Amino acid sequence: MTRKLTVLAVLALPAALAPPAHAANVTVMTRNLYLGADLIPLATAPADQFQHAAGGVFDSVVATDPNARMKLVAAEIARARPDLAGLQEVSLWRTGAKPAGTVRYDYTSALLKALGHRYRVVAFQRRFNVEAPTDRGFDVRLTLGDTILARRGVKVRHARAGAFKTQLTISTHGIGPVVVTRGWNALDAQVGKAKLHFVNTHLEAYSPQVREAQAKELLAGPLKSRRPTILAGDLNSGPDLAQPDDRLAYAVLAKARFKPERTPAPSCCFGDDLKSGGWDHNVDYLMARPQVKLVRSALTGAGTTASGLHPSDHGGVVSTLRIG
């Protein structure tokens, strides 16, 4: 009897070591697209210089050639073939008389046009909306948010989007207080036999306390799932950043057992001109819990347009994960 049991145990060993039937590799991406300008000069500009500063912001956007940059990002996505891609700073720039309605740059349309039918938008939110007069004879209007793209064939359910309750308000001399409305996208997905929960976000850049509160909101809401859960986003936080306060939001997520699932190579940030500077730290993360194993990871975004511009100040992060 003992010998028979031993033989049966040996025969069963390969099946016991085999991965579960529902396990599969899933490739995910996080990509900050860069809105095209630094908005802080608008917050600090005196009232009599505000319209000139607003015109300068739009000049900066034009100089970064968003349409050419989105073609580069689309090429990155096409090469990496992520099953799901979380995008941040997905911008819509418009000009004209108030309310400005002439579309000058639409990042979503430019991306989808370059990608063809390979990807579709499955979760979309633009909640930040600000309009300012310029000294050029027109208003400039920015509508900004986050998006999740899914590769053709990926099944998606329960897609939703929301805004954080905790938001930063910035005072300006030209248009009064501006609420920096940031939020998240979330969905359930099936890639082959693997089922997962995917969340995309962009946490506050200019207030560590607001950023930390937003991370806690993610845990209390969008990140709650019984499925293996992946968080993609520009967290504006990390465990190795120079300022201790800039580590707080990341620490909140790490305490909740979310682990980084990305290459440790830095992916941030070029200068606002998209030519100067270089990557020397990380704020863009793919994090996951539980039953997730990193298979491989790489960066995108080192290429340039014909005029020498990088596609964004950030690099993209692509990771293949074993789910199950």
C-alpha cells in the first residue's frame, strides 16, 4: 500500500507544480502624455500680466507639437502591445471666444487615429477644465483627464471613472480659484484565461498631503476588488524620492500590500521643452496585489520627433505580469 501511494504521489507531482488553469501573462502600461506646458506661471502671474502669461502657456503647447508626439506614443503602444494601457494628462486644447470651442489639439483622437482599430477607449474621464483669456485675441481652454485603452480582444466589464473628494485649489490673480480636479478610472478585464482588476490614476503633483489623501481614497474605493489588482499611474510619489513628504502616498499603497511591478530604471523627467534634462527618478508605477508576478518590464519614450522632441517629459512603463 505504501509503495502504491508513493507512485501515485510522484505521478501527481507535475500537475501539482503546474500553474492554475486560469493563469496567464498580461501586459500592462502606464503613460503620462504631458499636457504640453507648465501651468504654474498662471498661478503666480500678477493680474496685469495674466493674459500675457496665458498666451505664453499656449505658445509652449504649440512648440511641443502634440500631434507629432501622439504619433510617437501610438508607435510605442503598437510595439509594446499592452493588453491595457493607463494614460494620464490626456489633453484637449481649444481656443476661441468664451467658451472656447475650436479644437487645436485632441490627444485622444490623435492616438486612436494612429493606432487604427488595434485599441479602443474603455474608460475615459476629463474633469479638469480651465479657460483663460490671452493677449492674442482669444481664450485658451484646457480640458484634462485620464484614459484606459484596451487592446482588441480584451474583454472589459464594469468600467467606471470618478473624481477624488480631496482636491487642491490654486489661487490665481486672473481667473480666481482653480480646483485641480484629479481622478481615476477602474474596470474588470479578462485577458485570455486571466481575470483582473485595473485602475488608472494621476495623483496630485503640488501637495503631498492632498496626494496622500487621494491614495487613501483609492484604497477605500476603486482598488477594492477580489480579483488580482493592478494600479497604473503617475503617483507623483515614490519610496526613494529626495523629499520625505513625497514618499507618503506611495507608502500608503505599499502598506496595503501593493508591490511595484516595474523595472527600477528611472523614467522621469525631461524638461518642459522635451529636449533638456534626463530621467533620474521614478513617479510612474505599475503596482499589484495579490497573485501577480513580474515576468519582464521595460521603458518607452526615448525616441524623438523629426524636430528632436521627446514624446513626453515622462517615459512609459510596460510590464508583463503573470496573473493567477
